[in-house]
Amino acid sequence: MTEAIKNKTGLNRRTFLKTGAAAAGLAAGSGAITGFPTIWAQNIKNVTLRQFGTGVSNLNDVANKVKEDLGFTLQMTALDSDAVTQRAVTQPDSYDIADIEYWIAKKVFPAGVMQPMDVSKMKYFDKIAPLFITGKLTPESKIAQGTAPHTVGFVESADATKFASEPTKWMTLIPTIYNADTLGIRPDLVGRDITSWADIMDPAFKGKASIINIPSIGIMDAAMICESLGTIKYGDKGNMTKAEIDQTVGFLIKAKTDGQFRSFWKTFDESVNLMASGEVVIQSMWSPAVAAVRSKGIACKYQPLKEGYRAWGGGLGLAKHLSGIELDAAYEYINWYLSGWVGAYLNRQGYYSAAPETAKTFMTADEWGYWMEGKAAVGDIVAPDGKVMEKAGAVRDGGAFEARMGAVACWNSVMDEDRYMVRKWNEFIAA
Amino acid sequence: MTASTAGHAALNKVSKPMRPPRKIWRWSNLPLVSYLQAMPLALILGLFLLLPILTIGMVSFWDYDSVRIYPDFVTFNYTETLGSWVTWKIYLNTFKFTLIVWLLTLFIGFWVAYFLAFHIRSVTMQMVLFLVCTVPFLTSNIIRMISWVPFLGRNGLINSSLIELGIVPKPIEFLLFSEFAVVLAMVHLYTLFMVTPIFNTLMRIDRSLIEAARDAGASGFQILTNVIIPLAKPGIAIGSIFVVTLVMGDFITVRFMSGGQSASVGLMMANQISLLQYPAAAANAVILLIVVLLIVAAILRVVDIRKEL
């Protein structure tokens, strides 16, 4: 906030010089001069951008690298996804860059607290995976249900708050990170092959199953389960009718009172502890949580299922109040984000980068083969922090990028009946 | 929290400024002065207690959607809350926890205090042992609660020892993520709130009363029921107010120890707040406040806590 105010104190000589230099720098940066330390790097050093978002991509390594490559300071704040939504809408002056998921953007963007980004200022726009532009990974793939990123990825004009039905030159978020989620299992304790979402309801796992207690994500997992059991046929899982919500929650309540679930988890570490301690042998899980269980030397598998994955995606958006040199810095940051270093970093954590081509140049052939092509690792696979994640010969659960992201059944979503769904979800937790 | 402040308010009534018997001119005779004297407390209570409660009351009538709240005057936050079976079930559940935890903490707390007050002879030793009781409070209550988890789990300390000793063939499941775990953790967390006030009142009991009762031929049990317990009532009441308000408002113990399997009013509010449904949570808070104030009023009606203070 203070940063923003300081720069709006009228047009004195200093700010005039600053903006003048910035404009010149931008002109230079846009084509003539490539490489990062551009002319205006002197001014940009004083800039601080405040980014906030969920924990997954708020990485200190990224902030350090930004300081090194771009010269300005990036302050990061990590919150849980509900708190992120709330802060994005109610305190728009408290951040410059919002690192949010697409379903959160569906709630936040219509509130008019963010500004869309000009596609023509993005150097790597054409490198962004088509999943975020047209919704299709390959021209022949089917569009998944739920809040698919491309449906909330664009608006019609610079000050529009309504989403456009097809790609325009104004983007709401630039995609940064995404993944396909499935169930995590303890292969040593389940004692059978797990092939379907329905397996979590197997009486053999009574008192040994768990699902996530974040309504907008948990309801999707529940829908995948109900659909594969054949108990409910959905029109669109990502946008249920009241009757479908009633049925889904009714199903969950019955399973809960029958004692199917051991616990419900809300945070990353809870899910890791449940699995590592053997309290639970099959549950909804996030990919780094699976890696965390494995790093304790405990077998844990991110089991691909025949119905497909529940996917999620996040991106960076700009606060409405950003202008002048801060806005330029933000664009510089976005371009840097897509230029490959961060992409490679995220790929190495088991997520996917939005511009795979640029990330490839920052990864070794072996890393690329393991994470993206589903090949057996030739050497040990090392996490960004230097810890060995997988021994040589390991193959990624679910295989190649196309196999995983191509089998997405639905995206995390916000429904029209959101409020009703949340109320029913509370009933499930209370029952 | 609010209920305990109500308790304070009741205590404050006692110290009304007394007028001196003869009319001598003093600063304190001016009506303005007494107002000024009451001002700091009134300001603090007004700003930090009354104003927030009024705000909560106001917001409980507002409208909301999935991200924002809108100033309005609607009553559906109350009708939705009171009209739902979930609310009633959760209140019932919360009362159940409160009753069980209250009975257990009262029983344990009373006997710990009794032991400290009557069986330990030297005052130094009494104080040392009392301080020992407070040692766990040097750590955060979340840590104290979480530390039960590795202890009670399926492969936790208790289960693995029981299995190794051959007492049970397979792990006992109800130890963790159950109502048992919630009650256990709450009793552990809140018993000291019972011990302290009861110990305090027991220490004030004139020992000659007990000797007199003994001389008059009372048995140990009669002394307990006719002398000690009646005189300990204010301490029991204060301890009960602490425990009842803490348990009624608790959400984190219920969430962690039941693993989301069980609900309490506080947890219901926490869920609503995390989903940005502030008006609904505010309506819930107002209802809870009224319920807790009623319970505290009932306790104060049974026991006159001013008598002993």
C-alpha cells in the first residue's frame, strides 16, 4: 500500500524521470534489447511487489531468483485457499500480484478488484499450453467438466469483469502451475489392486479411508466416487443441481455414519501424517504429500484411476491498483515466470509448468524424461532442494504428461449453487 | 470468552463508591469525579467488548454471497440457522461435551485441590505442587493437544504396548479421531481451570470450622458435605464458568481430536468463516452468546460467588 501511495504523490522531477526511463526501458525491452538487465533496471530495484497465494507456488527460491535476475523484491505471503479468496476480494490494496487457482478467479475476478493482462505484452504467450487457451491438450481431446481454466481465462476488454467465451487479447490469469490429482494409497497396506475411485468405499477399508474437507475440492472427489459407483448420474459434476448436491452429500453422510472414514483432513501436513502413520490407507491426496510420505521411507503411491483425474490449475493475476513502474515490473515478472526457470523448478516438484517448451531448456534430458515423458529415471531424481526423491529406474505414477493431463475428468470448480453446496457440506461434517 | 467477561462485570458491581457519612467538601463528592473514575474501565469495555459484540449483532442481519457481505436487514441468517436440524444436532453435541467435561474436570479438579489444601502440611510445599500443576501451561495448548495424537493412534504408543503385552489382539480404534479423544483432550486441557479457583476457596476455609465439626462428632464424610463443599461453592462456580465457556466455544480441539468426525458450535462457525459466510457465522455467534450467558446466569443464581470474594 505505502509503495503504491508513494508513487502517486504527483509528477515531480524524480517521478517524471522514473516513468520516462521506464517507458524508454519498456521500448527497449520489447524487442531491441534482449536479456534481463534492461536500461531501467536501475529504477526497478526500488520496486517491491507483494504476491500472495496458496502455499504451492509461494516459494522463497522464486523470490530469491527474481531478485537475482530482475533486481526487484518480491514479497510472498502464503495462505489457505479460502483465506486467499477472501483477501483477494476484500483487501485488494493489500497485494500487487495474486497467485490464485482458476476456480478462485471465478469468484474474485467479477468483483472488479483485478485487471486483465495485455496478451501483446507477454513474450511467451504462444508457448502457453493450449489447455489454458482452448481447453484442449491436443486438438482431439475432450474438454473436462468443472471450472476449466480456459473458461475463466479471458475477458473481453481491459476493464471488463465478465469472462469471455473464447480467447481474446485480455487474460485474467497467466497460468503458472497445474496438476492432476487422484487418490493416494499405501500399496503395502491396501492388499489389492486399486483401479477406480469407487475403491475408496470398499468395506475392506472401513475406518481406513479419508477425504479432503475443503468443500469445493471435496465435493468433486465425492462426485468422482459417486459417479464411478454408479449411484448418481451427473449432468455436469462441476456445476451440480441442488438435487445432485443433496444426493452426493446424502451419500457421504451415509458413508460417514457407517464408519467408512477415519478422519477428514484440511491441511497438507494432516494428509501426510494420516498416511504415514497408517491411520489411513486410501485417501484424497496432493502430489507433494505423496512425495513427503515417500521421503520418510514409507511406500505411498499416487494411484492413476480408470475414471480419470481431478485437475486444478493456478495462475498469476494483477491487482487493479497496479500502474506505472510497478505494472511494468509485474509484466517483466510474468514474462520471466514463463521463461523457463520457474517452470523447470515446478516440474521437478511434480507439478506442471504452463509453458513446457521453455521449461525443457532448464532441465536435463533425464529429468524431462522422468517427469514429463513417463520414462524410467536413468540416474537419481533430485528435488529442487537437493534431496533425492526417486532412485534410478523409478517411473512416475501415472506416466507421461499427456497420459495424466489428457485423462482429466473434471477441474476444481465453483458451482452456481455454491452457497447451497457449502451449507450441505457443513451438514456432512456435522452429521 | 464473552461469558467470562460478563462474570467480571458482575464482580465489578460490588465496589460501588461509598459516600462518607458527614458532608465535608471533597473532590470525590462531585458527581463528575466518580464518572471520571469509572471512565477508563468503561472505555476499555466499551471499545473492546461492547463495540465488537454490537458489530457481530449488526453483521448477523446482513446479506452475503460467496465472496462479499452486503449491509442489509435480513433475518434468514437466523431462520436458516435455527431451522436446520444440523444446528440442533450440533448444539446437542456441544452440550454433551460440556456436561461430560464439566463433570470430569469438577471431580478431578476438586480432589486435586482438596489434596493440595488439606493433605499437604507446609505452605511452601503446597505452592510448589500447585506450580507443578501449572507446568504444562508453559506450552501452547495446541501442542498439548496434538501430542495426544501419536500416543492414541492406531499404531500409537498405547496400542502398540497393549498388543505387545498381549492384552488386545488388534489395535483399539476408538482411542483417536473419536468423541472419546475429544473429551480426553478437553479434560486434560481444562482441569487446571477448575483446580485453581477451588484450591483458592479451600485455602480460605477457617481450619477451626473443621475442628469444631469434628468436636461436634461429624464424620469425615459429613465434614466434606456439610462444611467443605458448601464453603467451596464459589470456587466451584467460578471454575465451572471457565470450563463451560471454554468447552462451549471450543473448535480446534474438536476438529483435531475427532478428525472432523464430530462437530461443535465453534467448529460450525469456523467452517462458515473460512467459507466467507460471515453473516451466518455472526448469527451463530449471537445465538451461542445468548445460550452461554443463560448458563452463566443459572450458575450465578445457584451460587453467590460474591459472598466469598
